[in-house]
Amino acid sequence: MNKKILRYKLCLGIIAMEARGFEYPADMVAGSNDRIYVPNRSRDEGIRGVRVSILNLDSEYFGSFGFYGEKEGELISPRCIAESLDGRLYVVDDRTNKISVFGYDGNFICRFGGPGRDGWEFNGPSGICFDHENNFYIADTFNHRIQKIDSQGRFILEFGNDEDVSSQLNLPWGITVAADGNVFVADWGNDLVKIYSPKGEYLGSYGTCGPGGEPMKKPSSVAVDINGNTYTAEWGNERVHVADSSGNHLQTLRGEATPSQWAQQFLAANHEESEARNISDLAPNLDIHDWDDAHTQSAHIEKYFWSPVSVKFDRQWRLYVTESNRHRIQVYEMNYLISKGI
């Protein structure tokens, strides 16, 4: 039974290499100041497009920061972002292997890290999250490990790269901490989501999804609600899978996007673009040999996810699905209040 616990709410974003819009967004975080921060990687590391965009759920635009460059406060390839408990934004650059810290208004605070394999050193980091004690975890992707660092900047431990084959990570990407403190990692290379204790102890994994138990394919991100339900973005299957704490299938999201407010404003001001869109088939039934391939479907059907790279909640438990290839974020809300006090 497909229990729909999420319903589509709206879409954010429009492609734009500068100012208002996104250019290959890689992640997002909903700050405690009710603003949304979106790191943009641009394409082929182009100078234009790299930035962190600031907006809110009503599509009000508040500017950008972290533009292209190697100086302090600049970014080359921003991959992910997280907010600390003390209201700072940590932006991970997977090309410089450094983490830059900013305030809510984009003012630069500090930068740390660098390439390597020791503690505080990284190789293509792709995920970051904070726990309830303000420790943060880094998915150190090409070092095939997770690093845990405390709020004072002291290295605590690493895991996922030991001799136990079952616990080993292969290109970890997204990462999150559940309400009980356990760490969920989207293990891209192993087609699994792996679960660890706060001490780095391996607790288990899951790698199937959907009512038929289909194999997971290239998970890029994972989120966990307060009831322990998991929300896994599968880059390889162009979908988000929802399961309960026991792994039972609840819902599969394929994407329901409608034009964002920014897109609607653009079309209203550009009549030729609007007319072309009105006569276009945005959900074609193409007769091609690989039409069953999820990537092909997503490339041709506008409402579908195309390269879902991040799933995250805000404080009202709305789920944000960031799509890199369509330069947008689809927002979903709960069909019911999942827990008292939310």
C-alpha cells in the first residue's frame, strides 16, 4: 500500500548564472532565520554561476555570497551546506577540500581544512551535518570515510574505512543525524544507506526500496524525520523513496514540479518563451528503446526529478528535494502532523 505521507507544495528556483536563480544547485539548508541557502556549483567550474543564493519559501530573493575564487570568503565548487546550532553556515568546497564558515548575511568568518588523509584533511568532501551537541560530521568522499569534529574544532574520530567489509564506505555522499543521534550515510558506491552510532559503530544498512523491494541505485542523500521514517534520494533511479523505521515502503516520489514563482514571472515578461512553452509537450510519450531508463524519462518529462542530489527538512518538517539538472528545489509537506511539538 502506497501511504502518501507527503504532498507536493511548490517549486523554488529558475536557471540563472547570476543574481536571482540557481545554476546547478548542489544542496540547501533552511536556516533558523527562515531563509534558505542554496550552494550553486555552476557548470564545468565556470566562473559565473558559483555562489550561495539566499531566498525564502515565498521566493523573496536576498542576494548571494561565496562567489568564484580561492581567497577567503570565495568558493570554487560548493558541494554542501549545513547550519550549526550557534547559527553559522558551513559550506563545503569539494575542489579546494576546505570548509568556509559564514554568517546569515554571508559575511565570511573563517576557513579550515585542506587536501589529505589525516584528521581535518579531506578528499572531495560531499556531505556535512550537525548533531544535537553541535559536533559535525563530514562525508569525506574520496577518502571513503566519515570524520566527526566537535564544536571547538577538535577531531574526534573517523569511521567507515576500517577492516570490517560490511561497515566500509565507498564514496559516501549525503549524511544526516537522526533524533536518536545515529548517523545515516548515503553510501553512493555501494548502493546502500548505512547507519552508525555516534561513536562510529556500524549498526546496519538498507539497499532496497519500493513496494517490490527494488535495488537502490546511487543514493545521494538521506533525511530522517522524528518518527524514524527515512527519505532517500536516489540519483541513479531519479526518485525519492520513503520508508518507515522498519524499512517498510511508504511512498515513492518521482517529482510533481510546477513552474516556480520566479519562472512564472519570467514567462509573464517574455511572451515568446511563454508561447513556446504553451505549445510544447512537457510529458511526451516517446517511442525510443531506452524510454524505460529513469534518466531518459527525467530528461524529457518536466515535472520529474532530474538529478536529485539532496533531501532535507526545515523546522516545519517540509521536505526540500534539490535537483541539480533542472536548477530547482521541489518542496513537499506532510499530510499529517508527525509528532507533537513540531
